[in-house]
Amino acid sequence: MINVALPKGRLGEKVYSIFESIGYECPSIHENNRKLTFENEEKGVRYFWVKPSDVAIYVEHGVADIGVAGKDILLEYTPDVYELVDLGIGKCRMAVAGKKDFFDNNDKTLRVATKFPNIAKAYYESKSREIDIIKLNGSIELAPVLGLSDVIVDIVETGKTLYENDLEPFETIVPISARLISNKVSYKFKNESITELCRALGEWLKK
Ligand code: PRP
């Protein structure tokens, strides 16, 4: 049995439909209820719906053998897992953004609001720029609008949230997409099943 942690939400549904199309279907998942685990014994697969930012935790601890997590989460939390396949979906970028008239005064410590303090710290360290991190959990765009921070480090997908709040992206830190990850022990002991799944995903990616 392969245990798969899927990120709850739109991305997870897309991931499941890919898995379904390559032969890892689990019809009971379409039943409209609040169940969080689904199993297809015949196919040897069990799915869990988990909070997107928790996928890597389930995989790292081995309760899920594999899972799908955004590169943003992998960079921020550096879980001890293998990154196996770039699925090329859930594409967006990690960017620095702020008010249109923002001027960076190098004499001052830059106030950076973000959900991703480690990514932000590493980025500004590489530029030798001194910063103060303001760690938020959501609605990051509010911070520069209300003067809580000078800039934000956040996910930009369509750019609509920035645009509608009179903000603009300044620099891209890193492109992001969804990755198939594996628990290290599972990769060893369930190697045949995981390799077969990766091969099938590789075929799907070529289409
Ligand atoms: C993410 C991100 C931006 C928005 C970007 O927020 O933090 O706010 O999506 O998308 P866009 O460029 O297409 O507008 P999310 O929906 O995860 O909510 P939260 O960060 O406020 O929790």
C-alpha cells in the first residue's frame, strides 16, 4: 500500500486527477463528505487530505510515503525528504513586492512582512541587506498598505492581489511549482511502487 498525502484544495484536486488518470484511482474520494482518508485496496493506494503546508510533515514522519508539496514549503521548512518530480502545476513565484512609490533607503533596516521568514532571510542575507522580519500568517499584502512593513516576501500567482491593493512586484526570488516528495525510508522499502509511480508521472508529463 502506498500512502499519499495530498494538499487539500484546488491544487490537491488537480494532483488527484493526475493520479487517477495514470491508474491510481480511488473512486470513493468523489463522495461528497468530510472524510479525510480514502483507500483503494485493489490499486494499493491510500490518500489523505492534509493542509498544504503540512504535507511535508506527514511525509517526513513516514505516515505518508509520498506527497505533493509546493517548492515554497520545501524551501521554507527544508524537510528531510526526497524531492522526486516537478509536476509543473501550481506554478507561481516567490517575490518581493511593495507600494509603487517605495524607495529602498540602504541606511535603514528594511521591514519585511512574510509567511516565509527563512526564504526572506536567506534572500536578503545573499544581498547583505539588513532586515527585520515581521512574521504574518495571511493577508500579507495588508502590511505595506497599512505601514506595518516596507515590503513583503510572498507568493505571486496572477499578480491580481498586488494590483488590487496598489502594490507591485519588485524582484522574483524563486519560481515555485508543486513537487512529488517521498519519505526516505519508504523510498528504500517501497522503491518498486514509488519508482513505478514516478515513471507513470513522467509519461504523463510528456503528454
Ligand atoms: C496567496 C498569496 C497572495 C495570493 C497571490 O494567498 O499569499 O496573497 O495568493 O495570488 P495572486 O497573485 O493570484 O493574486 P493565499 O490565497 O494563499 O492566502 P493568504 O496568504 O492570505 O492566506
